Amino acid sequence: MDDKYSSNVLSSGQLGMVEVPNARLTRYIVLLLVSKVLKALGIFESYDLLKVVHIVQFIFILKLGCAVILVFFQKPFSSGKAISKRQWIKLLKHSVISCIISLLGFFGLTLCGPLRTLLLFEHSDVVVIALLSVLFTSSGGGPSKTRGAALFIIAVICLLLFDNDDLMAKMAEHPEGHHDSALTHALYTAIAFLGVADHKGGVVLLVVSLCLKIGFHTASRKLSVEIGGAKRLYALDNLVSCIVLLPWVIVVQSSWSALILPFGMIIFSVMILEFYVESICIAKMEAPRCARYGSIFLFLSGLLLANFWTHPLTEQLRTMSKTPQQESTETEHVLSGGVLVSAIFFIMADSILSSPSKKGQKGTLVGYSPEGTPLYNFMGDALQHTSQSLPRFIKDSLKQILEEYDSRQIFYFLCLNLAFTFVELFYGVWTNSLGLISDGFHMLFDCSALVLGLFAALMTRWKATRIYSYGYGRVEILSGFINGLFLMVIAFFVFVESVTRLVDPPNINTDMLTPVSVGGLLVNLVGICAFSHAHSHGAAKSNCSSHDHGHSHGHGSHGHSHGSSHGHSHGGGMNANMRGVFLHVLADTLGSVGVIISTILIRQFGWLIADPICSLFISTLIFLSVIPLLTDAAEVLLLRTPPEHEKDLNIALEKIEKVEGVLSYRDPHFWRHSASVIAGTIHLQLMSDVVEQRIIQQVTAILKDAGVNNLSVQVEKEAYFQHMSGLTTGFHDVLAMTQQMESMNYLKDGTCIM
Amino acid sequence: QGTIHPFRKTHRSFFGKLSQEFRLVTSDRQSWRILVFSMLNVFCTGCLLMWCSSTNSMALTAYTYLTIFDLFSRVFSVIFVCLIAHVCVCVFSTRFKRLEVLAVFASTVLVQLGALFILKESVERFVEQPEVHTGRLLVGTFVALFFNLLTLLSVKNKPFVYVSEAASTSWLQEHVADLSRSLCGIIPGLSSVLLPRMNPFVLINVAGALSLSITYMLIEINNYNAVDTASAVAIGLMIFGTMYPMSVYSGKVLLQTTPSHVIGQLDKLLREVSTLEGVLEVRNEHFWTVGFGSLAGSVHVRIRRDANEQMVLAHVTNRLFTLVSTLTVQIFKDDWIRPSLMAEALPASTLRPSDYGGLSSFVPPPPKPSEDINRLTSTPFKPSSPPPEFSFNTPGRHVHPVVLPNTQPQRPYGMGLSYGASPYTSMLNQDLARPGMGIGIGMNLGMGAGMPSLQ
């Protein structure tokens, strides 16, 4: 494979971790398999039990039984060092949290059934930590981990969306009316508030409690060291949680004495056997492999059980439950296609996420050792730069934004726009109006252009780096270009939409439109007022078309800015970014005006066709007004000689020719780099008896008058060509050089473009 | 006459130009083919757009945008062929290259904006999912896939091919590479097919078709209409993933940045330049790519007051010329008004042997500060250059000057250059002492052989 050549160091066989062959671990794998099957069985059984036994009581019994057995085996009091008072308090906190988590977990079990609980809740720490690191850190560990995370999320979404469990629809109506306790009732109401079906609420609950569980496990590691081993902690934890739960259990009285046997089975399989086997396996095999096998076994056995489980306890339970329930709701969670798919995805995701990260650190090749093995440098990853704290970052960037006029304007307008959008969205959700919501999304879509402009305005002020040797000024022009393209796309979509509507004009409900469009118009007018200043400062020269159209369309509110802008458009540099933003706002304004006009027309005359015609008109306007921006930005990007300086430059070049000692010039390239920088390069041929530096100074001064402020002059004398011919010595080069020397007398066309 | 306005020109005499270009295009066979494919593509796109509205499927619309993107790139290539055909290439070649970059950038950005639009529409659709008719879905998918692959594989669009190879890999490519690597671990025979870098366009076309087929299946079987929206989002994200690296690459070219892959080489060359004799510092170095691949640059070099400007200029240009084809070097001297000793008056013929030791490992003779002329025209290397690997002043090398058989034809090296023979013979010695230094040596040998015979 090409591992040898990639920068991946640890992946080749000799260097990586040595995996123990499976044959030696067969015993442990079988043990793991048995324990996982038993655990799945236990969970299925406890689902049945939970139908009759109250959940708090259930957990209490589990913890109690577990504690008794563990105290008997582990002898936490007689062995090990004594536990101090502070540790007892920590232990108390620990057990309270563990109670809450198991409460959530078992409540999720009652909501969405054993199989789904197994799939969602029983992931090992390794898997979840890998998942979270992919989601929330940049160094997730290669594409395979990303894939695993995507699979995991898809599996959860599958459970959420495509798992139409028939029973859940029934349960969503809350037929029981009364809930056993205040706690369950609170949880039920919380889920009902979310507005999803119970089983989906259960899925969400389980995912949340899974994350809680993992966080809890990670956090309790320190405590387990303090106490003296995970097993001792587990035993003590169970004991303390019993005590914590005791008062509650006394309040909730119900009989469960007939259920000793199933409880014993659950305690043994879910709480004790699994714990011990897991700890042994992690000691013998490495944790990732243990996690992989464990989850595969667990999910497979869960699937099998879901298919064949006949609820042997149900009959027995029904006879013993005091209130003979009407039980028309024979509530069993079926095995649907969605669950099957998501189980497969979960298995795949777990095996990917728990596989040890093959991808070593990315190193840069620095050279080869004397033996010939490549040497890598791990500087970048090894010294992980500390991330800035978020509030500080926000504060810094806000300060930067507010420093300068352009970005401040954009920022304020963006805030205004976003506020309007969110008001619209909330109102839309409140009144359940789809039109408003869709308009809100449209506004958000538009805001992305503003964000782009803001970002570009911010970037423009960054310092020049090695790569961006002229500074970031050009970003502004590029962003103006992108914004222009954006507007083209919008115009295109509006055009297509209006053409289809022209063919078949739909009936429009005009009630909601007017206030929204008037609000949008107001917001955009504010924007136009804010930006028109910057706009008139920028090169408004080529904006004539938009200006004319604007007038003919009849909003004179910003006409004055255009009128005044023609005079001094040549003076300031052009700011394509602000122009792009301005055009965007203008397009939005046009849109709202169009909506208002068409609503009036439809209301007054019932012309349904007015709406598509209006939007057709508007899209054409947008398109036409964008073209100048696009061409200007494209010319700058193509390194064209700036047209407003072209005449000056030609004059300057003529002057240069006349400078004493200058024979000729070649390759004069002048281009606008950014709004403020016009760069240029020129090669001069001199007579051999003049001082170069003087000429350089003169030429620089001449070109500076013509507007070029970043210039490189290469001064060549005959000696240079001789040296060059001596150095390069290729025959063709020499020939070319000679020809160049001969052609020194030619007058070249001055406005060649790079 | 020196400037063309690609946009305005088309505006001025649009129809006349169009017919002229059309004639030009049809005269050429290659462009004829491109034109036919463009027509096919337009037709196919129209069909697809109609089917999109009839099926009401977002995913198919997203996939259609890929077709439109193909159309764009095709149309651009047609325009280029026209431009090559009748705009004089020699005058506008650099600008033309730049136009290619702009075209790639614009089309990738446009298709990304289209994908953004798709994402927005999909979010709206998640709120209320309309019915999707599957009647034409599969047909449309396969028609689009077929046409896309056909045009992709039969019409080579040079700039796009270049960008797709030069830009960093998209996430789609990365995942496919990762998957295929693990697949090759199982079936080693596939390695020649799967391991090379995938063409991103083919990849995204196939992946989009795949997700559309899955959508079709799920809607047919279970009537999950939400799958359509989900797959539209997926296709949109894939479009983003594929196009983003390309637009970043071409955008960086447009922003006049130094391409990061040559920075190492450039730094090495600049270090070499700054160790040249007489050079004090190198500053204001700007390097950028004009078109795809061709580097241009300008650099300011500050030199000692008594250094020979033309000599330093020649050496700097010679160093950088290998990497930077369009170069402007400005030489700075502080305090140049005070007349320097005799740097200007120095005739070229008095150049010392060591002046043309252009190779970096070349070692200077020990500096003799007492001699004025020698200091001025001595080797362009500072005395503080790294310790010698060999010394060409050792007697053993000078005792036996190798006489070259005059195998090469006599070169017309007349040109009135008054170079002494000595620089080149010494160079010859040096080069012979270090065989296998590359192409430059062959040149030098030829020169060395030619020179003595002239004089």
C-alpha cells in the first residue's frame, strides 16, 4: 500500500501498536459475549418489570441487591484505607448523580423499549469520547472517524425520524392520565413540552443521559483513585445510593416480594456480572477492542431478543398487579425497519469509532536518517496551541469591527437585519404562518452576504504575511465579486420562479404580505442610508445604470446620494466590498417595493399576474445593476491596468522615455492591487554611463505622480546582458538576450497587461 | 489596442461577434465537439429542470445544478477556444491565463451559491414536507449521470483538470480514498484502480446519483418524503465539499498570493540571494501566480555601496529565474549620491575568473581585502559562506586542465562580448571536478569548449 509514502508514521506494521492475536483472547471474548447476552436479557426483563414496579423502587432494589453482594465480596470497610469525611461527602455527591443518571436511563427504557435503549444508551466511553472529539475538536483523527461519527448521527436520526413505532403514537396521547409519581409526571410534561412523541422524547432523553453518563464516568475516575479502586468505589456508591433513595422508596409503597427471582436475575446480569467482566476484559484486552466486541455482541443479542422475546413475565405480572388494567393498549415495541437500519449503523459506527486511531500524527518530513528511514517533525500537533476563550475572542473581534467605519456600518446593519429576521421567524412560528417563516429564512440567506462583506472588511486590515505579501486588501475585491455572483444567482432564481408563475399565477394571500414587506422596506431603507455614504465615496462611477433604474422605479429616497457621487468618484479608491453590500441591500429594497406594488395591484384590481411581472422586472434590475460591479471587480482580479489611471500612466511612460540616460523600457505592468494600492513593475534599459539609483528615483517619482504607489524598477545596462549571457550560457537564451538588446530601441505599447 | 474588455466587447457588437465566433468555432473540429456537447447539455438541463418541477424533488434539483455547472465549464471552454482562435495569443497570453483562473473561480463559486440556495430551500422543506412524485426521478437521475459523465470524460477542460489536480483534496475524496485503501487491504488487486486520486467531478456525480437512487427506493417503498430533502442536503454538502478546495485554490491565485507549495523553494533561493557578494538584504519580496502555474514576482535588493549593481542584478535574476519566470528586481543602494570608488568605470573585461561561479556550493578563494579591485569584483559569495566541500584552488585540479574534444558544433558566440577566456575555463575545471551537477553543467561545458576556440 502507499502507506510507505504517506506522511502517516505510525500506520506501518512495525511501528504501530502491537495487537494481541485474537486466539489468545478467545476466553475473554466468550466471557464478554455471555455477559453481554445476559445483560441484554436483563434489560428486556427489567422493561417488563418496570411496567408494574415503580421506577424509583426498581432502582432502589437494584442498588440494594447490588450493594449487598458487593459489600459481601469486596469488603469495602474492612479492607483498604479508611475513608475520610470529605471523601464521604464526595461519595454522596457521586452517588446522587449516579442515581439521577440511572433514573434517566431507566425512564428512557420505559419510554422507548429495551432494544432502542440498548442501541442508544449502552455505548462504551471510548466510542462516545471519540464521537465527541470528532464533533467538537478539529483533530478528530482522520476521515474514518468522521465517517463513524456521521454514521452514529445518522443512526440516531433514523431512530428519530424513520422509526414509526405504532405503539408510540398511542402512547403519545397519554392515556394513563395519572402518573405514578411527581417525578415521572414532571419528565412526561417536559417531553410533552418539546412537542415530540414519547418515544422520540425517550430517544432524546437517552442520548442526553448517555452523554451525562460518559461525563460522569470520566469525572469519577479521580474519585475512584482516591477511594482505592473502581470496584470499591462501585460497591460504596451502590450502598450510598441505596441510602439516598431510601426515603423516597418509603413514600412509594408497593409490593414486589413476588418478584424476587427476576430481580435477582437483573441484579446479577445487569449490575454485577457485566461490571466484573468488563473490568477483566479491559485489563486483558485493550479498551478499544473490548468496546468494539462488547457493543457488537450487545446490539446483536438485543436484535435477536427483540425478535424472539415473548414477554414471559407479562402474564405473571398482570395477575399480580392489583389494578387489573384494561390493557387494550398491548404496548409492545415492535422491530421496525428504521430500528434495524439504525442498529446496523450503530454497530458500524461503534466498530469504526472504537478502532484505535490508525492515523498517526501528521508530521512533516524533515529528512532521512543515515539508515535511510524518514524522519518527521511533529511540531505542529505536539504543541497544540491553546484555543482562545470564546468571550475574549468575541470581544476582540467586536472591537476590531467597531474600529473602522465600513465594518461598523455593515455590523450595525447586520444586527438590525438579524433582529428583524428573528422577530419575523418568531412571529411566524407563533402564528404558524408558513409564509413568514419562509421569508425569515430568505432574510437569513441574504444575511450571509452581509456576513461575507463584514468578514472581508475585517480581513482587509490584517497584516501582510508571507503568503499574502501585499496584504489582505484584495480580499475586499474578491468578496465584492462573490457578492456580485450571489446577486446574479438570486436574480436568476427570482427570474425562473417568476417565469413559472407567469405561466400559472398562483393565488396569493395578501394579508400578511404588506406589513412584512413594509417592515423589510424600512429596514433596508435604513441600510441604504447607512451605506450610501460609503457607496458614494467608493467608485460610484460605473453605478450609473443602477442609479438610473432606481430613479425610474421611483424611490427617490436615495437618489441624492447618487447625484452627488459622480463628481468625486475618481478620487477615492474603489471599494468593491461595500459596493457589493450596497447592491445587495438595494436589491432587497427593490424586492420589498415590488411586493408592496404587486399587493396593491392585486388588492385593487385583482391582477394576479402583477406579482410575477413585478419580480421579473426586479430580477432584471438586479441583474443589470450587478454587471458593472462584476466587470470592475473582474478587471481588478485580472490584473488589468486601472482604466482611471490609464491616461496618466501613458503620459508617465512617455516622460520616462525622455529621462536622460534611459534608452527604452519593457514589460510595463501596472495593476490595482486593492483599493489603496496600485502596484507596478517596469524594466528600464539605460546607457552604460548613468547612475542607476538616480534614474530609479526619477522614475519612481514620475510614476508616483501617476498613482502607482508600489513600484519595482529593474534597471538594466548592457553589462547586465553580458553578465546574464555569461551566467545562463544557453545558446537560445543568449540569442534571445541579444534580440532583446537589439530591440531596446523599439517603442512598446504602454498599456500591456500582465 | 493593448487592452481588451472581455465583457464590454461582447456587449458592443454582440451579434456580429457571435456569428463570427460561431463560424470560427465550427471550423475547428475540437471546438465543434465541445459545441455539440454544450448543445446536448443545454437540452439535457432543460429536460431536467422540467422534470424537477414535475417531480417536485429538491434532490433532483440539486443534482441538476451539477449539470448546469458542467454546462458552465463547457461554455467557458468554448469561449476560450474562440478567444484562442481569433484573439492574438501572443499579446494577451498572460491575461488569458488569468481569465481561465477567473472562470474556474466564478463557476465554482456559482455552483456553491446554488448549493447554498438548495440548503436554504431544504430547511424550508423540513418545516413542511411536500409530496414528491417519483415518476421521473430515476429517469432524470440516470439521464443526468449519463450526460455528465459523457461530457466529463470526452471533453477535457484544461483549467478544470489542472485545478482539480492541484487543489487540496475535498472531504469526499478523502473519504473515498480512505475507504478504498481499506478495501485494497482486503483485495489487493484493486489497488491500481482505487488508489490513485479520484477525479472529484466523477466522484460527486456518482455519489449524487447514488443518493438519488436511495431516495427513489425509500420513497417508493416506504413513502418517506423527508428522504428527498435529506438527500438534497447531502448533495448540497457534497457540492460544497468538492468545489470549496477548488475555489480556494483559484481564489488564492486571484488574490495574488504566493502559492504555499513553492514557499520552501523560494525561501531557499532568497537565502542564496542574500548570501551573494554585495547583497545586504532582500526585502519587499512579492511572488504570485499569473495563471495556473506560472509564477511572477518582484523583489527589492539592497546592496553595498561599492557593489556592482549590474553584476548583482544578473546573479539575482539568474538565481530566481529558474522558479519565477516574470521577474523584476530593483536594486537599492543607500547613500548612492556619494560617488563610489570606481564601480561604474570597471570594464567588463577585467572580470575575475570566479565571477561566474554560479553554483551555490562553489567556494571562494580566500578574500584579499588589501586589493581594491579584487574586493570589488571578487566572487559574489560572502566570505562567511558555509565551509567548502572541495576547493578548486587545490593544485591537483589546476595542474591538468582537461582538454575537451570539440564535439559540439561551433557556436556563434560572437556578439562582441569581450569576455576573457579565463572565467569559463576556470568554470570548466570546476565543473569537471564536480560531475553530475545537472543540466547547467552541460551548458557550461559547451560554453567552455567554445570559448577558447574563438580566441
